[in-house]
Amino acid sequence: VEKVEEQLAGLRIARRGAPGEEPAYLLDMDVSRAAQPGSGRFVAVSCSSESLRVYDGDSLRFLREYCGQPGMLSGVRFARACDSLVFSACSRGTVRCWDVRSAAREPVRVFSGYPSNAFISFDVSCGDLVVCAGTEKVEKDAFLVFWDARGVTDCAGAAKEPLGVYSESHSDDITKICFHPVEPNLMVSGSTDGLVNVFDINKDNEDDALIATCNSDSSVSSLGWSGEGYKQVYCTTHDEGFCWWDMAQLDTEEPITLLHVLDVRESVCAEDHGLHYLVGGLYHEKAGKLFLIGGTSTGNIHLISCGTDGLSLVGTLHGGHSATVRSFCWSPTDESLLTGGEDAQLLLWKPGAVERSLTKKASLKISSSLQKRVRVHNTSLKSRKK
């Protein structure tokens, strides 16, 4: 574990992606799984300009952009079995699938929701079997909408109707969805209602499918799976809290809560102007260790180690971003970290790397006319009233 923590703290900038013609916040990203060992990978980034950008995974060379989509994008995910297919959800009630090798600007498949659906979260199951998207609350309802994702490249462009919905488990906007990394039937969802729900979607109905409900006591901003066999679930909240639960204890007398930190900013001592926000978590499989990624409004990135006895700072990455970091993607194959932020920069960090670019790009601090659905971080460090 110590060696892994040293490697993380020793990450250095290896590449900078060229910013797009229109600077935009880089809100979410994903990296494709290489089709064969040694073959190239793609990086897909969803932007606040309502576009999806695709880059070469090694050089960060810009390849293409899908623009003119109806509404804000929420998330981007590559298919697991096909390294050229990438999904994105949008606020106008569709999930679209694109073939990044194709010059065509049209999606190969559109998954259509119901008329009132505004999707703000989604994920694809590990076997590319099911797509699920979460909606904003409309009147009293917030929905999890499911589609069959098999054979996605057949019938190019055809719209797919939903398999069905879950409508009872959340009472407010469904902000995050994350399928289990290995078991395609397991899924976790988080909401501004504070609930983190674990489902077995193989069950016949929503009541039976809901196998655990955990309360974060706040609005959920990110979540994921961790631990041996990925039997643990964690989440971060919009007021920078952190919760961590062990699903293996569900049928025992042991408590399932491993750690609950109300405000990580107060519990982690970080130099360089402190810790202002959390971006999310990454589970390092080799080390069997969960880490959190956080940072400062000036672009420093903090790496935080999670233990049942508390959180501790592993290291800080300097000299990359000049504004809030919004998204990251960890690659276990080469132990690299991709980051994107409000300065429109896409950066690739590798252990002990030396940046190859001859001149560093001037920083782009974007003035914000984009507060349609971007996450606002509370950077004031208010002490909680006891």
C-alpha cells in the first residue's frame, strides 16, 4: 500500500490535450478498454458546451466532436466489449450511442425515455447488457429508466424504447448511477434525497430488487464500488461529505457503515490553501485500497487515502490545472490519471513523467455563463456548529 501511495503522490504531467475551439468545462470523462493488448485507446469527454469530445488516449490528440445535441450532457461511458462505442445521456430524455471510429455525426443508436424525462445520470452494465438513466424529479416522481443495450450497432440510428422503470425508490433528483464492475445485475443509485440504493435488477419488481438503502444524510454527488470482490459502496456528497458501507454485512449483526465523515474539508489537513471540494473516488485494485480525489479552486489536486479509522492526505498534484477540477479517470493498466476541469484543460498524469510539450498552453479560466447544470462547490470553510 505504501508503494502505491508513493506512486500516486509521484504522478506528474505527461501530456496536455489541446483545448477545443470553444473553451468549456470538462464535466465527465471515460477511457475505452483497448480491444487488443497494445492497441490504442480513446478518451471521451462531456463538456458544458453540450458537446462530446473524443481524443487519442496516448497522445491526447483531438479527434472529433459531436455537437448540437439536444440539452446538457450528463456523463459519458464507453462500452466494455467494443472500444469504439461511447454512450452519453442528455437532459432532453435520451441516451445516445456514438461510434468514435466513424466520421458520421449521427448516433448509431438512440435510447428514448418518456416525454417528461430529463436525464442527469446514467451508466451501462459491465456486460453491455443494460443501460440505466436517472431523471430529475418531475412533480413527485424521480425515475430510473432501463433499456436493453444488446446489439447496439444493429439497426443504426433506430430509437429503443425502455424496458421499464423504477419509480418508488427515490423521492428527488437521481444524481448518480453506477453498475457493479463485475456483476451486471447489481447497481447502485444516489439522489439529492440523501439515499444510496443498491438493486439486483434481475428481480421481477422494484420492491424485490431493492436489496439495501443507505442514508448519506445529504445530496449525493458521486458514488462507486470498492473492496475485495467490490462488496463495498461509497459516496461523496454535494457538501463534501463521505460515506462508506460494507454490503457483505447486510445479513449479519455487524453494522454496515465503515466510515461517515460529515465534512472532509475539516477532517483532512491539506496544505496549499486546504481542501475545497471532492471530485469522487477510485478503488485501487492492486493495493486493495480506496482513495478520494479532491482539490482546490486554484487547481491543485489532493489524493486522499480512506481507512475505517479515517481519511489521510497521500499527496498533492501541482502545476496542472488553474481552476476547479471536475472530472477524472484512473487507468489501472498503466497507473495513469486523466483529469479535466473548469480551465478547459485535459491532463494525463503518470508516475515520474516528464512533460513533453515544448510550450505550456496559457491557462484558460472560463467565465461562467454555464450554470445550467454545473455543480457549484462550496469553497468557504465554515466550521460546523457543534
